[in-house]
Amino acid sequence: MSKVNISTDGFLVDAEIVGSAFNLPPANVPAKLRAREITSRCETGVDDDAGRWRLTFYSGGQALRLIVDEAGTILSRSTFPAHAPSASPIDLASLSAN
């Protein structure tokens, strides 16, 4: 699959793509997603990147990043060491300018 399916429900990425990035059999990917052993983040492109999305999957200290266009075509794919971002609340007071 060289494309990501995009619908009103979100993005559908083939388990083969995710599994190969993390050295997992594709059949294991759905269970690892449900167990939150694989997590993901979706970011929408703005300005020059409008019409593109960055889909990042995290597992075991590694990340898979896909850049896709509005047709779902994978424009780039990369893997690199990374940990999933924290899901804890952000202290907005710590972000205020002094």
C-alpha cells in the first residue's frame, strides 16, 4: 500500500507499513494499538504545507513518520529514535511570557 486511506473518520494506515517500521508482524499491530503499545499523532499542515498531514507512530523508543497529501499518497516516510509525547496536561502558566 503506497497510500493512506482518508475518510471523515480519520486516516487508515495499512498494518504492513506500521509493522515493518517496528519489526512486527502486521497481524500484531491492531492489538498493540488497542493496548497503547503503539500510539500515534496526526498534525495538519499549514501555509506551504496545507493539504498535507504528518502521521507519526511511536513504539518501543522508535517512531515512524509519514507525510501524506490530500489524496493519501505517502510523500515521505522515515523512522528514527523517539519516545511518544507525554499525554499529561500542559501547565499553561509555565508558557506565559515574562
